[in-house]
Amino acid sequence: MSKQPRQPSARQTVLTGITTTGIPHLGNYVGAIRPAIAASRAADVDSYYFLADYHALVKNRDPARLRESSLAVAATWLALGLDTDGSVFYRQSDIPEIPELSWIISSLTAKGLMNRAHAYKAAVQENEDSGSKDPDKGITMALFSYPVLMAADILMFSANKVPVGRDQIQHVEMARDIAQRFNHIYGDTFVIPEAVVDDKTAVLTGLDGRKMSKSYDNTIPLFEPAKKLRKLVMKIKTNSLEPGEPKDPDDCTLFDIYKAFATEDETAAYRARLEAGAGWGDAKQELFEYLDAHLEGPREEYSKLLADPGHVESVLQAGAEKARARSQALISKVREAVGIAALS
Ligand code: TRP
């Protein structure tokens, strides 16, 4: 086997979308926002982060909530220090080339490929389990073609790396399939993307001890006012051990959350206090104070941004302008390649 010559280290493009459903919580922060913001500061990558509001529309029929969530998500990322000069931060619906590309690539995407998408299959399964005569009951075309739109998001900016959660790996693989098919038919046009799943990123435990997730209704929103934050921390489920009895930090939601925020030394000290028999009330108070101290600064910034949506909008518009320089160039190439072009 001949050894492939190593490519000169080309700049990498990293891209990820954030569906604008709901208000970001601690789990989103630890699992997605924090690593993405850290990555946006790396010097040798071009990073693209966007609000996936067309994807949010798939399951949201409430315009006020969709708007509220877009503002909340944008303000959260900005408050936490996303570097908008060093990265491109935009809203999907500000890039008309994305739905255009989505249509073009859907012309060569096998329906059978979409039939295999987990989200669609799960929806069909649910209908079958509930004894419905129609397996597609309540399933929209947008839910069905969700992976095509996501492929357009990714291929539009020639992303090499797509950081996602495990549940999204299949979608990135579909984007690869679609890109390869297009390149095969029309010539080299798209970069073949790769999913990046970081096994080290923490999956946070929620109030009830299950994974923190909006669908379990067990989340702690990132920027609740201190009083509400304290109330939620006090609600975290613990066991019935009394003060003085040793607690097992490795089976303890308080510890799990503390660890996701604190330094190694602080974490070791918290562990030691639990093992020495700290009471649950004290351990909760300590977790609350720790979180509050760390979130206070960004929370203040977040409130300022929420009160000034015009500023957030202008940041997004500036991002869209940068993004469109790329998307307009790419869509011209694609149109040309498929034969949708001016006649003279
Ligand atoms: N579907 C992704 C999610 O639910 C969000 C998303 C939309 C996305 N478009 C994307 C992620 C493109 C990565 C790349 O998490």
C-alpha cells in the first residue's frame, strides 16, 4: 500500500448549528456552548456558528416562542464571550442560499436515504406503537427532509468538521453521502464533512437525576436570576442520607454539576466535603453560591442584550454579510454545475 502524501496543513472550517428551541440551560452550556466558544478562539480554524431557525420551525408553531428563543440563544452566546470577529455568527434564515441549496441537493438525494433517518423512523414507530392506521400521521415534509436542510447548512460553507452530539452523527453522514453523490455527478464542488463528537464533554445530570434535557423538563436555565437559580438548585434530587453520613460523589447530581464548572482543586475539595458527610442542604447552598458567582457576570451581560435586541440584530446582520460572501460564491458554482444559469 502506498503511503498518501500528507496534505499541507490547510485551514480547517468548523461549523455547527444551534436549533432555536427554548432557552439555553446548564447542560447546553457545558455540552455545546462552552466547547464551541473555546474552539472559536483557536487561531488555525475558521468557525461558523448559526441559529438554525428553519430547523426550529419544524416543531414550532408558536411565532412568539420562536422569536424569543432566537433572541435568547443569540444573547447567550454573545454574553458568554463568543468572538464574533474571529468567527462567523449568523442566522440560517438570513442566508437565502441555504434553502436554495437544500432544494438543489434534494434533487439527487434518495428518498430511501431519508427513510432511514432516526428521527423520522422514531416518529413512524411511535405511530405504529399507538396503533394508528397511518404510519406518517402528523409527520411533515420538513421533518422528513430535515437532514437535507442540514446537509445544505454544512456543504454551503465547505465545513470540514462538524461538532455535534451523538444523535446528529447520522445527519452528518447523510451530508457526506449527498456531497459525494453531487461531486460524482457534477464534478468536485463540495468538501466532504466529518462529524466530530467529543467524548470528553460532560453530559450534565438534571434536577431529577436523568440527563439534563428540555424534553425531560429537568433543566436549570443558564441565566435565571439568583433567587430562582437557588430555588432550582434546592430542588435537585438527592437521597435520604443524613448530615454526618458519608455521601458518594460519583452518584450525586450536585457533584456532577459542580464538577462541570469548578477547577480540579475545587472539585477535589467538594468531593472531600461530601465524603466527610456534608449535609445535602449545605452542599446545595455551596453549589448554588459557586454557580451564582460564575454566572453573575455573563447574566448581567445577557440581560443587557435582551433589553437591546437591536444590537443583537446588528451583530447577526454583520455575521450574515460575512456568511453571504461565501454562500453567494458557492451557490453560483452550484447553479452553474447543475445547469441553472443565465442563457447568455
Ligand atoms: N440538527 C442539529 C441539532 O439538532 C442542529 C443543526 C442544524 C446543525 N443544522 C446543523 C448542526 C448543521 C450541525 C451542522 O443539534
